[in-house]
Amino acid sequence: MLSSASLFHFTRNLQSLRGILAEGFKVNPSFERMDILSRAFGGPPDGDETGIPMVCFCDIPLSQTTEHMDRYGKYAIGLSKGWGEARKIAPVLYGHSGTPLLDALIAYRKLLLKFKVTSDPDPAARRNALEAGRLVYYFKAYEGDARQADGKIRHTRFYDEREWRYVPDSIEDCPTISREAMADPNARLAVEAYLATCSRLMFRPQDVTHIIVATDADIPPLLEGLADAGILQGNDASLVTRITTAERIRADY
């Protein structure tokens, strides 16, 4: 099996996992290198990292997640693909500098500039142009340099991550998100204020297929957190049977 029946979201600590289970997914900026798109659109050859508001998932069988855990964390929640598809969560489009997809994006940008669609007085025309432009939020380089969990930059084949993304319907009015902006208190406040307006991505207990914690020692505080959030009541108690550990996955798969 090369793909999973579930979509997994990995996080670095138990507190974050408990927060997701209790309150859903918060939209956060994910920093993506835009080198290929930058070069295609006439920008600098080494485009800066750009923050895109999203929630990330991966479509990887549990037997192949150990390397992913090492990079993104040993805590995770798995949800059914049916749940994801119903919420417009979609796989990204991987490409390299010679992909026809990039040629199509360049042609699209030229059409926008030629016909000035984004400044068209017709709201429907502007909306359609912006909708088509959302494609760039789902484009990712086949491989490239990436920041690892230890803070070091290493060459990574992103294609192996089989990423799926949730991007809010309209983020065109989002302030510019860059690492420099997030380091500036005022700019960071503007970004955080915008992100607070994005609805959380919610799910029901029956949508959950897996809950992964690092070790057996994490299970009691996880259950305590679920109980405090009022989740382990009635049929919700079946969530307990879906808990496993990263240690177990590494040993058994």
C-alpha cells in the first residue's frame, strides 16, 4: 500500500495534540520556499520563504511514518480521507523547474497582466481570477532544502511526504507572512489578528482513525486531557482504542 486510508497531522508535543483534540485545528502559517515560482515569475533565483496560512497533513501509511516523525514530531492525529475531502483538503502538486505545470502558471500570470483581470470592475471576474490563482498555494517543489526539527537545513525530497493541505477559502487579505515579519512585534500582531479570524478546522470523534503519542507514559495525561474536555463520554470512549505510540509503530512496523 503506497498511500493511507487516513490523513495524518503530526505535531511536536502532547500539549499541542490535546489542544487539537479539544478545539480542532488552528490555521497557522507554514513557511514554504518559493524558489521555483520566484524564478518563473521573474523574481530572485533564491526566493524567500513565504508563510501560507494552512493546516498540513500527510498521506503516508503508518509503516512508513518513522522518518516523518523524526522531522515533524512523534504526536499525531489521523482522520478519515472522507472527512478531509468533504472539507476541501487536497494533495499538493509537486513539480520541478521543467514541469509543464510551471509553464501553465506563467501563462496564467501573463493573462492576468494583459487583461488586468484583478482590477476588473466586475466582482465576479476578480473573484474567478483570484480563485484560479489559489493554485500557487498547492504547489510544492519536488525536492529542495528545508529546515529540520533540529534547526539545520538539509536537502529533502518533499515528494516523499505526500502532503495534503487545508487553505482557508480567502487569504488574499492576509498580511505578508515572513520570518522577518514574525520577528517584528507589530507585524506579528497583525498576522496573529488575521489568523484569529480564520475558522478552526473541526472534526467529530468518529472522524478520528488514529491518535499517536510518543510513549506509553503519554497516555494517562492524554486521557486526562480528553476527559477534562468532555470528549470521553458515551460513544466518544471508543477513541481510547485508537491510541497507539510512536515507540510501538517503530517496533512493530
